[in-house]
Amino acid sequence: MKTDIYLINGSTFSDSSEFCLRLCNKAYRAGHEIHIRTDAAHESEALDRVLWERDKESFLPHKVLSGAPDPDTKTTYPITISHEELSSIMPARPDLIILLSPKIEPEVSSFTRTSLIVANLTEQLEQARSVYRQLKSSGTDVNIHDLRR
């Protein structure tokens, strides 16, 4: 597993969403199947609106997942969004997961790539340091991208 930790300059969910949009655009154009993990339903809905409304030039096909798994989700939607555990909503794994908070859960290890977006907030930065140590001790290839400058 390869992990990229992005330390962004902004401190709001809107800032994280905007960065996530750019990351998704790049990953989708490179042929990746992507799942975006949020912390709450309202964040999933807000991110859904960002992906629909922000970039009129390039549409990103996506779906917000909730409830029972839909066997057609992976083939129909190359980008999915949810705040729920993946095992409860998705039968297959995309190759990239983007986490909008610095929390690593066991299911993350089943992805080829993980991207962690960390807002410029003391609590998130402290969590990211802990995640970094945890990942490095498990032998994960971790790259830090400090965009706060």
C-alpha cells in the first residue's frame, strides 16, 4: 500500500473539498477508481455538491453510497462517496481511497493507494502525525506533501 498525506493550507471542510476535487480530477483522468471517505452524511452530501457544481468543464461521474451494497456501483460509478464502513456499502474495492480526515481504519489496507487530506488544524495535524508513525511502523510507503507554504 502507498499512502500520500496532503497537508493543506486551509482549515475548513470547504478547503478540504476543493482540494479533494482537484485530486479526484487528476486520479480519474489517470484511470483510477476512487472512493472518498467522509466523517458524516452531511459531509458526503456537501462533497457531492462540490463534484457536481464546481468544475463545469470536466464532469466527474460519482455516487453517494449509503445502506446495503449495490453490486452495480463499481462498474457504474468510478467515484463513490460515503461516511459509512466500506464493507457495509460496497462489494468491491476501488484502487484509491481518499480520506477527508486523518483517521486510518483497518479496511484501508485493502486499497492499493490511500490519500489523506489533512486540514491546517492542530487536532488534525496531531492525528496525522500519529497516522504517519503507525503507517511507517507497518512498512507502508508514505509520502508527505506539505502544501501549507
